[in-house]
Amino acid sequence: MDPVIVVGAGPVGLALSLALAGQGVPSVVLDEGPGNEESRPARTVVLHADTAAMAHRLGCTTLRYEGAYFAAWRTMRRSRPAQRSTFDDGPAPLHLPQHALTRGLREAATAHPLVQLVTDSRLDSVEQDDRGVTAHTRGAQATWWRGSYLVGCDGARSTVRKLLGIRFPGRTAVERCAVAALRTELPWPGEALLHRNPPSGPEEVTSRPLPDGVWRLDWLLPARGDLVTPDALVTLIRDTLAVWCGGTTPPYDLIDTGVHTLHHRLARRWRDGRAFLAGDAAHLLGALGTQGVEEGLRDAENLAWKLSLAWHQGASEELLDSYEGERRTAVAARLRAADQAMPVLRAGGGLRTYLPGASRSAESLLTDGHLGRGPLGAAPAYAPPVAVREVPTATEPGGPVANVPVTAPDGSTVPLRDLLGQGRLLVVLVAPGTGVWDRRHWLGAGLMPRLAAAVSALPVRTDLLVADGYPGAPAHTVLLIRPDGHLAATFAGVRPAELYEAADAVRAGAPVSRVTAPSSATTPTAVID
């Protein structure tokens, strides 16, 4: 089998190549740039539990020393504190410069034998047939590439999307922010802040911590206002810091500035035969605290296991179509929620008629967007292909699983999310006491032998795990989990026939024609003109 061609070497393209490599699929990443990242501290990303775990799993080491976890989230309205949220019940959001995330992923990709990074390569044509994709690039040398599939991760002005003739409708300039990265001391070390209607300046200001005393500050501007001059930005900085620091502007070191204009767009199609779109090539969002890069990482994780199954075993057209069905639906819901809430949030009106359950304050809804909760921020749940829910748990079928400790038959115990992204289904038996029992006792006792036999007969490669507990699940619950960490089904005990049916539904049925992969992964190749 030919490698997967990934067009674009931003965080989404690099994450996809690493996710494929983790599942034994080679890729060639076409980068039109020179292969390095411009340092822009004012351009940052926020990763929540699922996407931060994915980046760690892919080997991105820069998260550890160039990112900062929020110690808390504060909100203020006018001159008064409104609320303060801590993260005692779950992991805090991780904030880091986008160039640091990209560099960490690039370093991991460079070190991986199944990923080939090709710089100075600009795509100019794509051709498809029944067996693969042929792409032509220009740059230092004109080159033809042959791939099994092609994924456009090449940003908002995607060449792949244009070559495929896919429309990209939406709204232009839905929000505009002046942004600054600066080093200073604020009264709340390590805590992020949302300040609505401050005594002076724009109607909304946010501050988010970075390592070494650096902060990113955003000021909401009129969507189609005047240019922000350097003097005007300095005035914003001084006035804002003075409000937060008792009337006196503290010393600060201005590191980077910018003006970000946010657009909302959604590609009409995310799949065209063997070609796919992901990240900004497929969607643009970012208003009201949502995160475009984070949604792009979710695209990569959703698509990687489906392409892996297609590459190794062959996959049904329904499974490959489900990438667009799941991810486009999730992003469309996020855009719809933001578009519905924005007029009243910015005009100060009520929210009840716009978003179900949004009777709380504007500050609470915006906080949810920033913290990865509610209609503006929560990790997506996908409609399960088979409605098997014999046992209710805290996770609805289709939702992301809780990161509980699990034990494999070899005796190793790790967080559940550490085992995702390997192209295999996971079956987890909830068996209280296994955390303290010697595995020799539970491997051959109770439900385990029968469950192990049922798992070995499944049509997709599957790992069998044991958990001492799972939120809301009684003893002897069996969980079927997709390779990307979304719950597919729950069973009361061992149900071999039903488990097989659910696993077959996850892969959307047998492939039309089985494709046999070589015994060892092939090396991406190019033919030079």
C-alpha cells in the first residue's frame, strides 16, 4: 500500500501523520514552507483534556515546559469579581504558543520512521483513481507523489479544497481582537481572567497565563473597526493593567502583538473519493472562546483510525463517510451555538430563546466556551452506530470516555487515554478489586475467560482491559470503546453475539474488498520529473 499524503505541516497535519504512524500507517507530509515555525508568543492555543492527552500521546514534548495549566478561571463584571472556577474535579486547560505545539509535533514527526517530511513543496494538482491518489508539487524540484489517500490540512486558503472544487461558505469577520503577549505581574498568578465591561476600554478583555510570567491579553474590538495603531495598543495595555492592579500600571515587557480577525466557515464536503479535508481547510471558528486548532486535532484523531483500518484491512465506504458525518456535524453544532449566542452576548440581551439551558449569565456561558464545557466548548459526542446501552454510565454512548486507570492482561496499569490512538478497539471490564488482586487470580476467574474468548473473535483488533471502577457503572459492566476514545456500547456482563454486532457496527460493516497491507510498512517515494 502507498502512504497517506498529508498536505500541510501545521499542528493538524503533523498530528495526523503521527496518529497514522502510531497505527502503523506511513505518510508523507508536504510542507510548502522551509520546515520551521515563526515564533509568535501572541498566537496561542488552549488544549483541554482530550486534545492535551492526544498531543502527549503523539510525543509532543514542548507541552511540558512551554505550556501552562490554568490554576483557576476568574470572571469579573465591571469592577467586581463575578465567579472563580477551579479544577479540582478534572484537568485544567493547557495554554501554550501555537509555534511551540507545532515545533513539538514536528520534532516527533521528524524522529518517526513512518513519517516523511518534505519541505518547499507546494501542491498544484491532484488526480484520483480506484486504487489511490497522485499529487504533483512544485518547489525546489517538480515531483509526483503516489498515495493511498490524501488529506488536506493546508489551512484556510486550502489548495486541496480548491482543487477538489469544494465550496467554503460562512461569515467573515465575526469577531476581531487586539492581542498582546507581555511579561508582568498580575494579582492572580497563574489564573486566567475574563473581564466583561471593564471601567475603561473594550467591552471584554481576557488574560491567560504562559510560563515565565508571560500573559496573553485579548481585547474584543468592533468586528469592522479602525486599524489598531501601536499607540492605541499601548494605551489598551496600560489602562487594562491599571484597572487590574489598583490604579497603577505595573512594569511590563511587551513581547509580541497582533490583531486577529475571526471568521466562521464550514466546507460543504469533507470527503471527495480518496481525498479528505481537516482543520482550517474544513472549518474556521474561534469566537466566544472556541478553539479552531483543538477542533482540528479532533479531526485528526477521528480520521486517523478510520484510514488506518482502511490501510491495513480495508474499510467500508460507510466508515470513511462517517468522518465527515461525525466531525462536520460536531463543528456545525459548535458554529451554530456561537452564531446564535453572539448577537445577544454582545448586545447584552437574554439567552434563553437562543440556546437551550442557557438561562445563566453571559459570563457563565463564555466561561464554558473557554473551559471546554457546554454548547460552546464541550468535547463532541458522536451518534453511536448501534444503540446498545444495557448499563447506564456517566458517559453516554458516543461520548468521550473517562480517563480511569485500567490494567492490561500483562499486568501494566495506565490511564485509559494512554491506550488510545493505536487503531484498536478497547473492551473494558469493570471489576472492583482488581486494583489490589494479583492478576493471576482474576485472569482465570469470573467473567474474564468467557470475555477473553468473545474479544478474540471480534472482527477488529481489540485490546481487553480491566478497570477497578468506572463513573456510574456497576460491577461486571463491559464497555466497548472506539480507537479514538468514544464510548460505543455498554453491556451487563458478557454478551458475545451483541459484542460482535456492536464491534462490526463501529467499523460500519465489512469492507467491500479487502486490501492486504505489506508485512512491513512501505517507505513513501517520489518520482522526480
